[in-house]
Amino acid sequence: MSQMNQEAVYILNRREYKESSLLLDIISPNYGRLSIIANGALKSKKGLSAMLQVFQPLLMTWTGRSSLKTLVSVDAPSTALLLNGRKLFSAYYLNELLLKLVPQDQSSTTSFTTLFIHYAKSLQDLTTTHDIEIPLREFEYHLLSDLGLLPDLSYDVDGHLIVADKWYQLIPNMGFKVIDQTKVNTSACFLGIYLIKFSDFSAEMYTDKEYMLQIKRLMRSLIHDLLGGQELKSRALFQSYQPFRSSK
């Protein structure tokens, strides 16, 4: 890849590289997830390091044909999003999911525009919401859906339509299987109506506490399987603080 036009990006993670540079993990709509070196950023007299922050909408250009690109220019078209407390921890959770689940440098085969839009919207929603569970569940849904990792929520593994009043068990890497209604374990099974409604994101569903609990359990299970046992540092950090232990 030679030098390209300005691209909208968010930084997902940054760390020091050598003595004066930063290594950035970014997400963009046209190039997906990339790693970029910002040479001399830590010693820049133009405040480059202060600009290169997570949750800051940026416009970047870079160059390079290898998997590791080199930053050419960066501009901040708007101010950074204001996130603190539970909302800040939740935003780091979104970043970590992208870092662990989105393949790196896949721009030639995949479009990431929809995923980028959903990420940007979720960050914005976190700044204004009174219930962080809503943007978290919506982002998880869109992330898995956009990456082709979400099981079919309309049909079970036997090809039958999921029925609203039946209970289903999640079969890893396959989908949902209807179970004997007399053997339902509500802590490990999912009611059909909630699976059907999950993609609707209708406001009235968010007032249903049982719906929110089941969908949260579903996303945790799916993400746990996809991570293959990898720990989410953001979740562990979130739960290490007493005021935050009830979320995610």
C-alpha cells in the first residue's frame, strides 16, 4: 500500500515503541484493523502524542506495503468523547473485542464500513446513555453479525423456525437446538421470543429485565467461545472495582 487519502479512524490501543515512537492499533472503515507506527510522537513539539488517544475521532494518512504501516499525517476533526467511570471501562471493552476478534490487515477481502459505523455509534451512545447495557449488547450483536460469527436467530440447527414459546440450548459453532420443555434450566437456556426479538432492538424490549439477562448471557457465551479461553483484561479490570461489578 502506498500513501493513501485521509481515512477516518479510531485508535484502539497505543503503546510506546522504541525510544520516542508509538505503536498504534487502529480501526478504519475501508482498511479494517491495522498497526501503525507514529515515529517520534513522544518527542513531537506539535502535541502529536496528546492527539493520538483512544476514543478521539481522527483523520489519518499512512504509508507502507507491509503489515506495519507508518503514520504520515493526522488531524482531529472534533473533540475526544467524554467517557468516565463505568462508561470508560465499557468503551475499553469494545476496543478489546475489536482487537481480539477483528482480523488484522484484511482490507482486500472485507468491508469494515458497517462495523466502523456501529463502533462509532456505540461510543457516542455510551456518552449519553443512562443504561450502559443497551449500547454494549447492541455493539456485541453488530460485531458478531458483521464478522459473520452470529448464529442464526431465526432457525434452529434442524432447520425449523425458532418458536417464541419454546426454549433453546446454544450448541457451540452450530446454533440453537430446541430442548425438552420439562428439562429447561433457565440459567443455561434461551426463550425463543428473546432470540427472535434480539435483532429488532425495540425500545420496549429493553424494559424487560429477563430479556436483558438472557441476551447478556447469550453474548457472554458466544464471545467466550470465540475468544478460545482468552481473558478480557477490560472485564477483569472492570470487575476489580466494587462499584462496577454488576456490569458486562
